[in-house]
Amino acid sequence: MLPYYLLVIVTFLAVPFDFVKPKAKARIVIYWFICLVLIFFAGCRSLGVDNDSLNYDMAFTDASKLSWWDLFTGNTNITIERGYLIFNRIVGDLGGDIHVVFLLMAFFTGLINYNLIYRKSPYPFTSLLIYVGFFYFYRDFTQIRFAFSAAVAMQALFLFHEEKRLISYILILFAASIHSSILVMFLLFLLYALVRKKWIYLLLPVLGLIGGLYDPIVFLFNLGGLPPTLANYVEQNEFGRGGYVASAIAQLFLIGILIYYKNLKKYYDAKLLDLMFVALSLSSFINLLFISFSIMQRLSLMLFGVILFLGTYFFKILEKNRYDQDFVLIIHLFFNVYMLYYGLKMIDPFLLRPYSMF
């Protein structure tokens, strides 16, 4: 299991490069070297070192047996989205195998994620540590379809803010053909357009916590309101409880951002901050409302990706205040140490096996 631990530790040790000049060659080289390692580590793994790779191998085989007509029309009993099946079929017809699929998915996901982090985060190495510690093993290394859609979701959010909304919508619909969880972004955009009061979003997770006590997933299932894939999970009882960590972190940042909101607006675009604020609140709400049904956490974690940027905005603005500077540096350090600890805890035999290539 040593390679997994080294990935997290090396990413943590690179955090001091956040305080090197942005255009310094060493900073750029170190950042992209780590990113390339992450891409190839996920893309070159053998079957069976993660929980989902064998299922993806089966999907690759199934896609090769379907006609192009059935692939495009969705006339199949396979519950995986048709865009992903078509992608597998193309790779297979060109002579590739499941390992080519892994590598290409890791490449496209990493290209979007790591480029976005470097361009948009004031502390890209801290954001990268958050990503590796909280998201990487769960997404890029295991749930590759979800990882790709989550990366596109963050790109779509920035495009939405830049008033390139049609492109944002097209990207979301495209990525939904790979993993439909990205459709939650439309709920985010709708909520952002309709409700602007920040105190409502501060209290929204509380409503989720209360609603979660009544097990709404069973209620929805009884109404027949679940998609076939989710209904299958309920019927087979193949789900467990989610966790409270994401919601706890989200609530702390929501409170902190409200306290320092005026200072944040001096350095960062207010509309983008508001959009991310709504995303973080909605993420926490969904997580708490469906805490008894961990599959729904995919929707929550899709939105929780804004913490990669919003969290580092918060650290940056606090460090611009001389009175808080030493204290915030300590908080920044302890936060990174916590992400190191959390990332190491994610290396669990239930999720990961001893690493091997191809």
C-alpha cells in the first residue's frame, strides 16, 4: 500500500510551493509533475486494485457486443449511461482495451481538474492536496465516470459565471451521457437565480439534517420516484450511510465566508463567490438529507468540489489582513495536516488493494 501513502505525502510536502512566485519555473514544474503522476497512477492501474475496475471491464466487453443502433438509442439492459458505452465501443473498435479506457478517462479528467485548479485557485498546491486527500481515490481512481463528470461540473460552473451559459449547459448535457449525476448543476443554477439571501443558505443544511431523520429515500421509493439505477440499489439493500465530514467542513466555511464577505468582495468577484456559496450550501443539504443513502452523496460531492477554490479564497483573504496573518497561517497549516490525515485514512483495504500496473 506504500504507493498510495506516498502520493498523499508527496502532495502534502509540495504545499510550501504555494508561497513561491506563481511564474517561478520550479513551482510550475513541480505542480505538473505531481499532476502527471496522479493521472498515470490512476490510468495505468491493474484490474482489481479498486472496487469498480472489474465492473468497468465487464461494461467494456458488453459494449463490444451491442450494435451501434442499440448504443445510440439506449436499447440495452445495461444501466451505464450510453455516452460511456459508446466511448468504450470506439476504443475497442480502434484496437484498445480497458486499460486504454482507464488511461484516457484519467487523462481527460486530470486535464480539466488540474488546469482549472492551477488557474483559479490562489493556493493551487493546497487545492491539490484537498483533491488528493478528499476526492482522488474515491473518484479518479475508482469511479472514473463520476470523476470525469465532476471535473466538467466545475468547468461548467466557471463558464456559467463568465456568462458563457450555453457552453456550460452543453458541457453538462454531454457529461450527463457519461454520468448523470452532473445534472444536479441545473438545480444549483436554478437555486442561484431564484434565491439570493445568504442567511437562507446558511440554514439550508439544518433543514437537510431535519429531513434526513425521516429517511426520505424510502419515501421517494414508495412513490415510485426513483430512477431505475437508484431503485436497484434500494431493492438490493446495497447501500450504507453517508458521513458528516463534508457537511461539517461546509458549515464552517459558510460561516467564515459570511463573516469575511466584505473583505472577500474586494479581491474576488462577488457573483462567483455567491455561486460557490450556494453550491457549498446545497452540497451540505443534499448530504444531510440523504445521509442514510450513501449513493446520493455523489450529488453532494459533485457540488462540494467548489471547496477546492472557495476554501483557498478564504485562506488568502484572511492572510491579507495583517492582524490575522500569523493565526491564519497556523490554521492553514493545521487544515493541510488534517487533509494529510484524511487522505491517509482514505487508503482503506475496502476501497483499495495493493497497487500494480496493467
